[in-house]
Amino acid sequence: MTSIRKIRTITQIGGFILFLLAPPLNIFRYDLNLGHFILFGHHWTMRLDAFQHSDNNTFDAALHVLFFGLLPILLIAVTFIGIAWRYGRLYCGWLCPHFSVVETINKLMVRASGKPSFWSRRLPEKQADGSILAPNKNYWPATYLVAILFAFVWALSLLSYLLPPFEIYSNLLNGALSRNQSLFLLVATTLFSIDFIFARHLFCRFGCAVGLFQSLAWMSNRKAMVVHFDSRRAATCKQCNNACDNVCPMRLQARSMKRKMFSCTECGECISACIEVQGGVRDKSLLDWVAGEAAKQCSEPPASMPVTFYPDKARS
Ligand code: SF4
Ligand code: SF4
């Protein structure tokens, strides 16, 4: 396993655990009963009723809303977009709990059918590291089971973001969920199952506002970090079965120019694949991240056309 994959596995597991534990640990949640957010154990409320008896109530209340409402939200949004402007969709590829599900189910589907989704072409059995992965139908039950299990966990976690988490978990364990809680879990599990089984990467590409705004910020910065293809050595790719394209969870062609990589999540899977093809030596990889002036070149068509531009290239 490449060091990129090792580190990303750790951050993705950490991101998923945080997603599950943020409500019960009161790190972040919105309590529908209380009508306000809870952030790091503190009740994040405007407390506007305190200004009703003040002489200067309108001005004081406006200042309060500005400093305790709008400014913190603006600060978080600017920081998030600033990271995306400089590094791309790092959040998606390295932390997002949805993307972890996308990749896990992709891998199971490849095992079951040789295709990462129902809508993809069949991938070559030869992997980047030279091993052979033949499809095995016995993986289908595990694929569906994991997808539905993830859907339920997601539904349960989302409910705990809205209602007191310990009440939800205790009701679940004691079989005492209210009618509305049960209905929420049933509908959300069904919808997430459909997403996870049929449309998971399509949601990341076209349906997620968090991903879209990161992509827009990233595209606006020509010097932002980007996966760069060393087109001077494009001939090397003739020995390869497009391993970098085969592993991309977003079905992108990593050797393309930046404007064709709008939804790149900076996951580095393409880089890891090329490192494996080159015998595990990162310096020999034709793909790696660049930033600054070098990144500007990725906005231009390569001088030497990579093999990816010939879609009929034989894949074995
Ligand atoms: S192009 Fe590479 S870094 Fe971007 S999403 Fe695909 S595999 Fe990940
Ligand atoms: S860039 Fe690397 S992984 Fe991609 S086709 Fe060329 S040699 Fe293969």
C-alpha cells in the first residue's frame, strides 16, 4: 500500500468516526427540541429574548446576531472555501463520510462484477500492482448488505444530529422509537440505500453542494494544487492498461487537463496506481501533485497527447 493510501485510510476512518460521534459528544448538532445548535458542548443561541428589556435593544440585538451568528458562520465558510481554493476538494477525498462509502462499495462491486458501478464499463482484471482480480458473484450479497448497513448508520447518525443522541440510541436499543423516529429511519435508510447502490459517485459529481462549491473555488485558482501528468514520458503509458483511470472513484481521466477534472477529489488514487505500475517508486510515477507555477501548465493541453485521449486503446 502506498503511503498516500495509508494516510488517507487513517483520515477517512477518522472523518467517519467524527461524523458518528459529533452528536453524542456534543461536538456539533442541531437540537430540534431546543431550537438551536450545540457546538463543543456550548449552546449556540442568539439569546435575543435577553434584549427585550434593554433601552438600546435593536442595536444590541443586531450586534449580538452579527458577532455570535453571522461572523462565526462566515469565518467557517471562508476557511473551508480558502482550503478548497488552494488544495481542491481535499475534504471530499480525505474526510467526507459519503466518499468513504462510495469507495468501499466501489471496491465490493469490482469484486462482484468487475465494474465499480452498474453504469461503468468493466475494468481490466490486471491490477496496477500486477495482481489479477477476477469478478466473483459471491460478493454480491456482501455488497448489498454493506450498502444497506451504511445507509442505516447514516440515517441513524443524521437523526442524532437533530434529536438528543442518547434518547435516539436508547430508544433504538430498547425498541422504543417513536412513530416519527421510526418513519425517519425507514425513509432515510431507503433513500440512502438507493443512493449508495445506484448513484453514489453521481451524487458526489453532480448532487453535492459542498463538493460543487469546493470545485468552483479550486477551478478559479490556476495555481491550486492539482494532479499533474508528466506528458514528456507519455510513451511509458503504452505498457499500462490505464491503471490510473481504472482506480479513479470519480471516473475521471487523471491525465487530462484541469478543466476536465472539475470533480477531482484529490484522493491521489491515480497517483498511487501509477506508483504501483512503476514498481512502487514514487519518483518514477508519471502522476503527482504540483502547485504554484507548475500547476498552471495543467490548465493547458499537454504538448504530447497522453494515451487517455484515445478511448479505443486496448485494455487488458
Ligand atoms: S483524478 Fe486522481 S486524485 Fe482526482 S479523483 Fe480521480 S483518482 Fe482521485
Ligand atoms: S500515468 Fe501511470 S498509471 Fe496512468 S496509464 Fe500512464 S503509466 Fe499507467
